[in-house]
Amino acid sequence: MKTEKVIPYDLVATKMNHWYVAIKKNWVGRAEKCEKKLCKK
């Protein structure tokens, strides 16, 4: 059976908020870095 890592909700919400702010402020480089951290597999 495969075990999955559980990530706390508040950590995910914070990272998504940082990504959203970077997009809204047109900080392309920072938004791309945040996206990579969010979409790690």
C-alpha cells in the first residue's frame, strides 16, 4: 500500500495566498517560484 504525505491546511492556504499576491502585483518571477512549490509532486 502506498503512504501519502498529509500537508496541513494552513500551510497550503498560506502558500496559495503568497502565489495569489504575486500574481496580482504582477511579480512574474516570484509567482512562478510559488507555483513550482505548490505543484510539486
